[in-house]
Amino acid sequence: MSLARMIARMAPLLAPLFALGAIAQGIAGTWKEPTGSVIQIDSCGHDLCARLIAISKAAPTDVDINNPDPTKRTTPLCGLLIGRGFQPTDTDHAEGGFLYDPKSGKTYRGSMKADGDRLELRGYVGVKLFGRTETWQRTTQPSPPCGTAR
């Protein structure tokens, strides 16, 4: 039997497994943070990174005005890398990264934990115990590339 024919015969049996994989995406994907901005989490080499892909209408500005580096205060928020260096420990957990908060201009150590359509980001300075957790929701709504989130 040819390989093509064998794959064709097995396709109906494998379809549910592919569907399950599409649902159980883990950390990678598109997420909406509480104020409405949209973030894409994807691999960056061996790490995971997070990039703003749509800015909330509630955002006071569309540039990085709170950046501690004055030369970067005119950088557009849309497309900005706000998470970097996260090491996946499994599909639902990543540790050891850094989160940049454009609202404050501060960078924190961070961890991520996916639970279905919820993503918990923990940002902290020094010890994880002394941090704050923010919950994002998975979104499948298309956002205009580097546009305003609805």
C-alpha cells in the first residue's frame, strides 16, 4: 500500500486528534488583556515572546511615552515586544522571562500559565511571592494589524 493511500485511510481516525490540538493551544496564541489591547504570544527561537498587535481604544496614547529611555518615548506601542525570554516548561507553562509594562515603563521578571482560554501572567521583582498576577483571555477575533482593538 502506498504512503498516500495509507494516510488517506487514516485521516478520519486522526482528525479528532488534530481538532484537540487546535483547542489545547497552551500559551501560544492571541490574548486580550483586561483593558482590551491584544497580544500575540509565539516562539522567538527557543523562547516565547509577547508582542502588542492591537491597542485598546482606552489607551491614552499609541506611543511608549512611559519608557525610561527618553529616546524610545516615540516608539509605537503597536508591534512593541512586551514579553521576552520565556522558557516553556510544557505547553501550558513558561518561566524566566521578562515583561515590560508600557503603562508604567517598568520591566519585571515573569511567568505564564495557560488554563484553557485564560492566561495568568505573574510579574515580580526579585521573588515571585512579591508580585502581581494579571489574567488575559484568549481571543479568536481578528484584530487589525497594529490597529485599535475593539
